[in-house]
Amino acid sequence: MSVTVKPAQTKSEIKEFVKVPFAIFKDNPYWIPPMIMDDMGTFTATKNPAFAQAEARFFIACQNGRPVGRLAAIISHVANNKYNTKNVRFGWFDTIDDEEVSRALFAALEAWAKDKGMETITGPQGFTDLDPQGMLIQGFDKLGTIAGIYNHPYYPEHIEKLGFQKDIDYVEFLSTVPHDTGVPEKLVRLADRVRERGKFRLLPFNSRKDIVRHGEEIFHLLDESFEEIYGSVPMTHEQIRYYVKKYLPYTDPELIKAVLNESDEMIGFLVTMPSLSKAMQKARGRIFPLGWYHILKALKTYEIIDFCLAGVRKNYRGQGVDLLMAVEIVKASLKKGFQYAESNQELENNPKVQAQWKFFNPVNHKRRRIFKKTIGK
């Protein structure tokens, strides 16, 4: 059957774009449906402040009038300025198992990108590092997380046949919370020495209001600490306020750790939360009528703890700040009764971060890939 590709521009077309994967992953036990309302906001220029530094096109592939695939094309001007590139990012790629659909979608993307003077394509990536990124290439039989992308095994096969090659990989670990042994004494002693030697102290979060009050400080530090990370782009003040409002009001004060130096400046933070994966599956992309109930219940269900965001100020790296926060989170996990911890995405070339899991029986159960292709002038 012939494939046609159309742009998604109006509100109804954007909603159609958002709902494409719901049919592709129907009854899949590992896919986590996004909240339709949240994704609508992500793809709407008047709601997502990332559009102030980027432009995007959203494509829907159809067969006989039925949506069978989608693809987002994003030109991040701030990223291209930072890395001196002429690159277009692709993201939110979904398709049925038909290579003609994939070819049609990427042909539309390449035509638009060349018209804009772009020379390379990378992805999956979003507007910022806080959008889903990386295509799953290992771990197809594992439950996804709300921070990651789930895709069928044929996705990377389609991509590679279109001329894409590996740019970099992310790895993800599942670890066991050490209820039988507790936090290893060696780590506790090291954390105590770090605290005393650096004259550091933990910032107490007693309520969600405390978290929101320090929210902008957390995201500014995230921006600074991610500066040298692959593909990272600096955020505007408006973007930081957007993410503070979007994420932090729902976090548990006991599951966020921040470290202050002697001058009461924040030098490190770690944000974790109970896994919302099963709750999002039950919500099926909607807050109403019962999506809110499943999510609130999951926030008090302590089975898997997700490590979401972390950062340490550059001039304090190598001083044990990350270890200090990790030990405190493990203590909180033991107190609440979590059984497992999900690392979420870590760059494969970041052994220092990965080394922190070695005391907790880590299993590298997922791997994601950023692909790259040269499209010429």
C-alpha cells in the first residue's frame, strides 16, 4: 500500500500525531503511554518555551488514510551554535513494521532539513536533555520508564537500512536495594569523611513547597553540570521555570537530596521518585477519569525507585559529593521499603557514574543508541 506523509500543524493534527503510538503499541506489556495532555504541550509552540530556541516539524505517515507512523524533526539553533553544526534532530519516531513507512517519514525530514541548510541528522533526541532520547537496542523485554523511550526491535533495523550509524550509546542498570546487608559500611565511612572534609551539609526538604522553592536552583545546577554532556543544550530561564512547574511538585521530599558547601551554595543534587510505569499504563494517557488516582497511588507504592536527575558542580567533582547523595538515597530507599532501583540513562563513556552502582548488584538490562547520518548540503 502506498504511503503518504502529511505535516501536523493544527491542534487536531498534533493530537493525531501524539496518539499514533497508542495503536502501534496496543496491548504491549512494556510500553509506557505518555500523558496525551503533556505531549500536546511539548509540541505546541505557545506552551513549550523550547520553541524560542528551536523550530520543528511533525510528520504523520498514513496508509489508506490510517496513521501508521510519525516523526518529529527539530532544529535546535542553540545546539547548532554550541557545537558549530548544521544538524537536525529526529525524535518521537514510531512506525508499524513496514520499511516503506520509515523511508517516507525520513524522506520528508531530509527534504525539510536540506531546505533549511542542514547537513547531518542525529536522534532520537528532543528539544532538550529532559525530553526522551535514545533508541532501545537492548532490553525489549523490560518494562520501560517514564523517562525513556520504548520501541519495537525492528526500529533500529529500519534506521540502519536508511544509512544511520551509531553515534553514542546510553546504558541503564537495575539494582537491588540492600535490605539484607544495609548500606555497605565502607560507603557510610566514605560518605562521613566526604562530609567532614568538604564541610558539606545536606539541604533538608521537609515539604513539596521546599522542593519547588529550590527548584530553579536545582535546574540551574543541572544546566551547569550537563554543559559538557553529549548533545546537551543550555536552557533559558523560561524553560527552567517550565520544568520546575512540570516535574517538581509531584516529588517526595525524602527522595530528593541536595548538598550545600560551606557558603550554603548548592553544589550537587539527586532527584529520585517511585516508578510510575505501571500507573501510566493503567492511566492509558489520560488524567481523567482515573489516571490521577493510579498516579497518586504509585507515588506511595515503594517497589522500584527511579533515579531521574543528578548533577554536581564542575569544581566539586571528584570530591565525593555524588557518593554522599547516593548513600543518603539508599538509606531512604531502605526506610521506605523499595526493592529495586532503576538508574535510567547513563552515557556509556561515563564510568565514574556507573561505578557507584557496583555495590548494589547492578545488571545492565537496557541499552539505547543515538544514531547519526550525513545528508550533505
